[in-house]
Amino acid sequence: MRILLIAGGWSDERQVSLTGAASIEAALRRLGHEVVLFDLGNGLWKLIQVAQDIEFAFLNLHGAPGEDGLVQALLDRLGRPYQGSGPGGSLLALNKAAAKSLFALHHLCTPPWVFLPNDPDPDWRCPFGPPFVVKPNLGGSSLGIEVVRLAEDLLPAIRSILARGREVVVEQYQPGLEVTCAVLGDEPLPLILIRPGPRAGFFDYQSKYVPGQAQEICPAPLPQDVSRGIQAMAVHAHRILGLRGYSRSDFILHEGQAYLLEVNTLPGMTATSLLPQAAAAHGLDFDHLIARLIELGMKQ
């Protein structure tokens, strides 16, 4: 097939996207496909022009545009199939406040949180105590996240994100083990246990993308009932958000309770990223994972 590989763009995660695209392009060529690599930074009009002459689009975009469903909406209007979730599910998953609202509606355990689209009043007080996790409402790769230990430091952290034109989500910090679970089709993959380096404190940008900064163990060495419970939560979240093809849900496990943090609709796709690791433990090497995602996308 003639496949349009869409990467890059103009989000903070542009470079991560381009790095992953190199691995995907090599796999697509090994699978016998003709590949047209397109940097979304060239603009949406150019994308529409290039998409006229392809049979399938493979998206490797992080942040917005891409994970917000905009590119998927354009491809739907052009009648071009692609892997992964459609516009609605993509937007709901990327918007942390919207996703958490749906998790709460369906009784999926997520840490206490508040959504702040604007600067709070001077007398505002968070409804839960420190420590806090302060993060942009949109975005990924742990960019812009700050763990705030003291109550007096919370408002400055919130205003730092708001000053960059971002909405804010404040979560109550949950100590524990960091675990991620991918869903492929409707099937959960083996869990990965993540141990960030001692300097990180959590699975931050450096831990995710600098080799040796975090330990990633797959399958996660957890009791079978705990693993199955987390896998069931990941599949439930996938369905609640209306996702398709694949996703990856991130959790904190504390004293036997799994807290769902967020769901990624376009997870990292270098050969050593978390989703490919889980697929490998399931018996799918990187090339076969790419082929499976195309197969699922063509059926949508």
C-alpha cells in the first residue's frame, strides 16, 4: 500500500514524534509498503493535498494537533483510513478533565482532582491537601508536570502553566508503583512496571526518553489478581472514551488500589517504547505490531 506517515507538527512533543516516525517508516518499508513521510509542520492545507494520493495514513503525532483528533477529523472527511481512535475519542482522552469526568461517572478510581481553566481567586483553596501534581490539561510526555510538596507553592505552579495559555489540572499526589497497560484491539497486553531513576521522582520526560533513566519491567511482577484488575480497568477506560485500535493507560498502584491517571491514544512508537515492549511480551515484534495496527485501521 501507499501509506502516508504523518509526524512532527508544532506541539512541544514534535521531536518525540519525529524520532518515533523513523522506526515506523523502517518497519513499513520492511513490510513492503510505499511510504510518504509528511511533517505536519508543513501545514494542514499541504496535508490535505498530499492525502489525496494515499491508501492509508499512519499517525505518529503527540500533543495537539494529532492527539486532539483534528488530523483524524480531516482524514475522515477525505475518506482516508488510519490507525487508532477517531476524533471524538482522541479529544476526550487528551483532555484530562473530560476524561477524568467520564472515569468518575463510570466509577473508575482516579486521584482527587480539580480543573482550573482560569486564574483562581486569591482566597481559593484546593479541596485536598499536599502534595499535589500540577499539569497542563492538554498534552503528554510529562511535559510541564510539577510535583508540588507545599501548599504555599501551589498557586505559583498553577499560574506558571496558565501564563503559557494552558488550562490546569491539579491532582492529589499518589505515592506507589507506576504501571502502564496497553490495549490492542479489545485485548489488554501485559503490564509494564516503571521504576523512574532516583533523581526523577516520577516518570518524567527525561525518564521516558533518555536511555537508562528508568527501569521498565515487562511483564510487571505483580500478583495475578492485581494485574487482571488493572487490565480490566484499561479496557474499561478504552471503551468509556470510545477509543478504537489501541491505547495505553497509565496507573499508580498504592496499597493494592490502582489509580487511573490518563489514557494515551497515540502512545510512543519507537522500537523500545512502552507499547512495543508490551506487544513483544505478547508475542508481536515491532513489525507485526505495525501490521496489526494497519489491519485494525482498515477495518474501521
